[in-house]
Amino acid sequence: MTVALFVLLLVLAYLVGAVPFGLIVGRVFYAVDVRDHGSGNVGTTNVFRVLGKKAGIAVFVLDVLKGFLPALVATLVFGPWPATFIAAAPVAGHMYSIFLRGRGGKGVATGAGVALALEPTVFLILFVTWLVLVFTVRIVSLASLVVTVSLPVLVIVRDNPRPYEIAAVLAATLVVYAHRGNIKRLLHGEEHRFAPPWRSRPSGGHSTGHGAGQVP
């Protein structure tokens, strides 16, 4: 029964993570496929850029929740090792969605939801850091990379269970790999700066910036 429950929650966690809320919100409420505009990404930042503040906030909250809820349930039902696999499943689902033929976002918002469930203090530190960086350097990819690399450091420093530490390292590695295009542009000084998306008006799909709009 325990094994069956673990497998069931693992599959459900992946499927929840795989739900492309950015695509759904755009199509249902705006009749817009966000993949055809801006950066082409289904994540929060591109939704902000293409559809505006209300849609961006909604997608951000939903993407965080789809990481937070499965991770929280996993910690209540299982010990650290099984909980770690279930907590990682929605991040994998977000990045490699079965509903998008193996494509998806870059896992930052959903990973933040997992961090909120497993380590609220770490989540708060990283979220504040991300906001400060976005407001100052105005490059979302750089802010996301900084908090991603900081995640395993903070988890290890705070002496969490070993499974959580290993999961943080692996998750950070996957997210950094997903940002490999952004890293190349950062190294060449080609990553675009832009005004915070919550201050801008909906672009109606005319934005073509490819750098900052690809995360989370």
C-alpha cells in the first residue's frame, strides 16, 4: 500500500507540475497563445510581457502552488527520501510537460513552490533576493540564476536532511542547464534589460525580446 501510494503521488505530482498554466490562462481568458509571442515561453515573465500584470500574477501564483502543494503533501505522508522524489516531480513536469510534448518552462517558479513547502526560510531569503536583483539589474534570467545557485548552498548551510540537500543540488543543476542559452547571452553582454513587467502594459504579443522573457 505504501509503495502504491508513493507511485500514485509521484505520478500525480508530475501531472500537476506539467499543467501549463501560462498557456491555459492566455488561451482561455485572452484568446492568445503565449508561445507565439514575446519569448515564446509559457512561464510567468513572458505572460507578464505578453498579457500584462493580472495574468502574470495569476500564472506566477499557480506555478508556485503546483510545486508547493505536492511537496507539502509528500512531507506529511512520507519521510525525507520518498518526499524528495515526489517534491521534485512537479518541477520535472513543469520543465518537461507531457501536455507540451516534453517542452515547458524553466522550473524557477515551481521550484520556488517546492522550496516554500520544504524550507520556508530559504524560500523567503531567495524570493527577496530575486526581487532585489530584478529591480536593480533588470535581468530576470540573471536574478533567477543567482537564486538557483544559492538554493543548495542555503539548504546545506541550514543542515537539512541529506535527501533535501541532494535534491537541491540536482534541481539547481537542471535549472542552470535550462538557462544555458541565457548564460551564453549574459557572457556576451547580449541579455536584454527591461522594465519590471508588472509596470508595463500588455504588449499584445508584439514583444520579441528573447532574453529576459524566458524565465521562470
